[in-house]
Amino acid sequence: MKRRYLLMGLLGLAIVLGIAMIQYGRLSREDVTRLANRTPLSGGEAATVFEIKQTAFAQPLKNLDGKRRRIFTAGDHLFNTQWVQAPASVKTLDGLGPLFNRNSCSSCHLRDGRGRPPLAGEDQMLSKLVRISIPGKDLHGGPLPHPVYGTQLQEQSILGVPAEGRTQITWTEATHQFQDGDSYALRQPSYEMTELGYGPLGPDIQLSARVAPAVFGLGLLENIPADQILSHADPEDTNGDGISGRPNYVWDVEQGARRLGRLGWKANQPNLKQQNAGAFNGDMGLTTSLFPDSNCTAAQRGCQRETQYGDQPEVQDPFLEKLTTYISLLGVPARRHLNHPRVQRGEKLFYAAQCDRCHLPTQTTGNGSPHPELNQQVIHAYTDLLLHDMGEGLADRRPDFEASGREWRTPPLWGIGLVESVNKHSFFLHDGRARNLMEAVLWHGGEAQSSQSFVTALPRSDRQALEQFLKSL
């Protein structure tokens, strides 16, 4: 009897998948296999968490021993610590600024989640920043800093030091139509730098606005072997599928060498430790052993004068290690509603639209992590960690190492359906321009233009099913 029901179930699945293949003509044998092996274990056996609530992005890996649980707790405290100006009574937590964007990690990555652009009536960037540079490259091939303002506009400062400026965002909205006649609107930002504290930026300034990404699951992404990532690269599009994923090679400060970039909106960081140290320096004005110099430029004399206070580096190595361990040990929320008919239909459409060519569903981590839970895990992050040309609409025109001004790293999709409940907003893409998941899909161009066109041709019910699938991740 059990065998009979099993055969009937398999036959039903084959019929459903066959209908999808006939209807859309774009599902490969590999796609069918993936659909037949769907799983809720986004972070693998050990790194998937099932606490699906407001703290879904802040849950530790399962079964941590006492020592690592204490390090996790200490790192969590550091993540939420509000740093203060030096000198202060607690010397280990002073040194903020003199120029900065926010005074804690959690100010931008609220509940370890995703930032957003300012809302109407907000005159400050709370979890969004603007990277700046001028044409050219630095000694290691990275963006060339502005001679006065550096590589990031800091909108806040300590008492007595002028802030660098403010960012005014103007939104321009355009209306379009799906093929079934339904309309949709997309909004595009333009940026004006005002209240500049150190003179004009100049006509050759390059701007790139970024919202803070979620930080869970980064320990797993860091542990994917480089050769596995590179195996999916196809810079010359030799297979003719229109997808030309490219690796970004960036400067590893600690190793003093070029390494594969894998973290950040443009894959401009080689590992989690350097990303954290860079955020301490650029976002909060705090020095570390990796970045021992203040983020003040030589032209900002008042800023330079204030850097004499406090111990150096301001973030000691044990603190940097604890914070890095904390983020490494954050688990990944499990997938939800796998058996819902609309979610399953949306998943088929995801493959039929060939979204999986960049948002690669499955990868396997290596053995490089000191945390055994992160080693040899089959994970479902929905990213290839490669750069892709996303078209002129999403271009920031600011190169970052080998990433061009039109290229972005494929962002992971795991947990994307929980952003609204955890972070209380539904803004997506690198700058938060998309107000929902469908708008994010519709902004895709360049290598993803055929996928975008596929979606615009779908009837409303199928578009809704695709969104339901994304919300299940």
C-alpha cells in the first residue's frame, strides 16, 4: 500500500513538472531534479534555524558549546554597542569618529537585518550610505579616494568637527505595463550632496548609494571554496545562455595579496574579518589592526587633530575577533510553506525564467571554517557570488576593483521573505529603490533582461505565485 501511494505521488509530481515544461519550455532536466529535492534547510543541517519571528536573523547556530556560546553573546553585545567619543570612562569602547555614519553596527543592520533608504520626513540616512571616489584606481586596484572626502561620505561627526555633508534623495517615478495590461511603477533615485563641510566634491565625483545588507549566513558564504565559485564563472558566455558571471579580485589587507572577492554589494571584500574592520573604519571612524589609520583625510585638519585621543587601535583584536565570530555563528532561517501549491508554482516559474542561472540555489561549503557546523554543508543561498552586468538602469558608474559600474554581485535570497516582519519594511536592491519584491525583479536588465521580459509576460496569478515563492525563502 505504501509503495502504491509513493508511486502515485511520484507520478503526480512528474505530471505537474511535465505540464510546466510544456507550458514554459524552459525547464531543464537539472531544474526538474532541483524541484524534486526542495528542502527547508537553507543553511544546511547544522546552520538552519527555525525561530521564525522578529529575531529570525539573530539566532545562533544550533548546539554551540559553552565557550562559543559565550563568545557569541559577547559579540552580540559588541554588535549592539554604541561607541562614544574618546576619551571616555570606558576606554575599550571609545574612539567614535571624528567622522562617522552611525555609532553602532546594529544602527544600520537592525536585528542583523537589512537597511532601507530614508522615509518621507526623515532628513538623515539611518541605514544607507554613499560611497564616493574619483576616476582611477588606488595602489591595490580599488576605487581611488577623493582627495578631500575619501571613499565614503560621513554625515555625522563628533562635537567640534564639521560633518562631511548630507545626502538629498529625489525620486523619479515612471509607469509601465505588464503584457496583460496591468500597470506598475518603478522609482529611480538621484542624489545631491548638500551642506558639504570641506568644499565642493568636483565634477568628476563617482557616487554609489548602498543600504546595509543582512549579516546572517556570511560564515557559510565565506566558506564556499573559491574553485567552486569560479566553476560557475563564464565571462565570455561560452555556453551562449546570455549569463556572463565574473569574479571580482580584491586586496586582502591581512595577507597583502589579491584574493577572490565574495562579500559586499560588489564582492569587494575577501572575508568577513576584513569586511567588519572596514565597516568599523568607514562607518564608525574606528581603527583596527587591519585599518590602523583614521578615516580623516589630510585635508580635514580638525578631524586629524581629534584622532590623538584614545588608545590605538580603537577596536582591539579580541573585540574584532569576537564580532567576527558572532556574525559567523548566525544561523540562516529555514524555508517556509514548501508544500503550498502557489509557492510550488512560483518555484517552477523561478526556474522557467532562468533566475537560477545567477541566483544559484545550491552550493556546498568547504572545510575552511574553525566552526564545524559551517563545514561540508549543502546550503541554499540562491547566489553564485559572482558579478553580473545588470544593465544601465541599475548602474552606479563607479568601478570597484574589477567590478564595472554596471556590475553587481548576485545577492543571496535566503531569508528575503522575512525582511518585512524583521525589519518592518519591504525595500530591496542595493539602494532600496524597489518597494517590493516584484519591483526588484522588474529592475533587472543587462544579463537578466530575458528573465525580466519573461516575468512581464506572465499573467497576474503567475506573478503573484513567483512572489509567494520568493517570500518562502
